[in-house]
Amino acid sequence: MDVDVDAEAAEVRAFWRRLGLPGLVDVHTHFMPERVLRKVWDYFDALGAATGGALEWPITYRKEEAERVALIREFGVRAFTAMLYPHKPGMAEWLNGWAVDFAARTPDCLHTSTLFPEPGVESYVRQALDSGARVFKAHVQVGAYDPADELLDPAWGLLAEAGTPVVIHCGSGPAPGKHTGPGPVGRVLARHPRLRLVFAHMGMPEYEDFLDLAERYGEVRLDTTMAFTDFSERLAPFPPGALPRLAALGDRVLLGSDFPNIPYLYLHQLSALERLDLGDDWLRAVCHDNGARLFAG
């Protein structure tokens, strides 16, 4: 996809300036070791052939790391994340080591870490917290693990005590897994009700089930990643009847984009939120204020 990044960046800046914001806070962006990211891109590149052309997923911002960092800054994103995740044991601690270096050389990136159900997870989660991690990423679908696995229980306890948010992909989109859906993560929250889980993609496609959990647990949040966009509305439309519930949770909804791994423009995620017509106060909270408050200090 050919993108006029300068023109798009100007439009993104115009969006948040119209709202009177100092910029954006995006809790769901991907930076990871280059060879890992290339494998992620390979997966998306293969989707078209794997689905017989039913699901094409071009990577809009297929650029080198330095270019991607520069671009997200041009958009006016004041704080972003380095969402990274393991798919097998022994990988999380290595990724966390990379993230320490990335955060040190990218001060506007919220130091991001990850975890996996394996012996030693409590130790390396504690180490990540001690090294300054401000947000964690968990990917139940890719990791193919039960978030309620007893191996993870001490780590969840540490994160709940620290008040450190965990962006967790636990919905069954784009394809269900053995441990996706509201049930497994609901068991985690029953044990750790103060855990600050952020449901990625609004819990797509089980939106209302994840809204239930957010209404039940006061520290739970949802991110907007890919939700409401034309791409996702074709595959897993958000139920219009649930919009009042989303509006009522306006102080716990966070902007997420999936940059750079999205098959459309960054601007489209913002436009998709605006066309929900939930008001400028809601947009201001989602696009900046909620994230800024969550990560204050």
C-alpha cells in the first residue's frame, strides 16, 4: 500500500488538535526484535493464500524500526508500547531483555514486558518490574495457553499488587483458540480482582462478554485495537445495542491501534472511533486522558 505519510500525519495531528489534546496515548503498538517481527509479517502475508483470498492483510507500515518510531512520533503519539509476546517456553525472558534496551533508547515508549506459563515466570516478571516495566503483554491465542494456569498465578499476583496493566489478547478473534474467550480470563480475575487487565481488541468477537467482565471488575479496561474499523466490522461487527455500555465505560476504554501491523491507515482507527458518535468528551478520554492517567508516574 502506497501511503503519503506526511499527509496522513498532518490529518492525525489535526484530529487530536481539534479535540484540544496534546497528542495521543496508544497502548497497543508493536515493536519487537526485527527477526521476530519479520515472522509476524510473514504470517499476515500468508493469510491471503491460506484463506483462499478471503482475508488479505497487507502490512501498511512495513518500514524499518527507526522509520516506524519516527512516524508514530509524527502522528503525535506521546506514549506508545512495544507489544511483544512469546509462542513457546524460554522465549519471554529473552524478549524482556530486548525490551529493556528498546525502552532505554526510546523514552516515549512505555517499557513493555511479557510472560508465559513456565517455571521461573514469577522470577522474571519480578525482574521486569524491578527494571521499570510499566505494561505487560499476554497473548493467549498465539501462546496457546490457559491464562488461569497455576504456573502464572504468582505472576498475576505480582502484577496485581504492582498495579501494572496487562494488555491481554484473550478474545477469539481472528480465530478461536482452546483458551480464548471470557471463561479462562474470568477465572484469573476471580482470583485476582484487582488485576489491571486491558482486553485487547475490545475482546473481539465476544464483545458483550468482555463488557460484562469490565462492568464486574473495576480495574479492567478495554483497548480499541482494530475494533469499529471497516476491516473488523466486516468480520466481527460490534453490536450497536452495546454502545451505551461502551459509553458508560468511557473512563476505562483506551486507544489501541496495532501499528504497524494494520491493513489500513492509522487515521482510520481514529475516524472509526469518531463515527461512533459518543461525543468529544468520550473521544478525549479514550485517545489520551485515560491512558495518560493510567500511566501517570
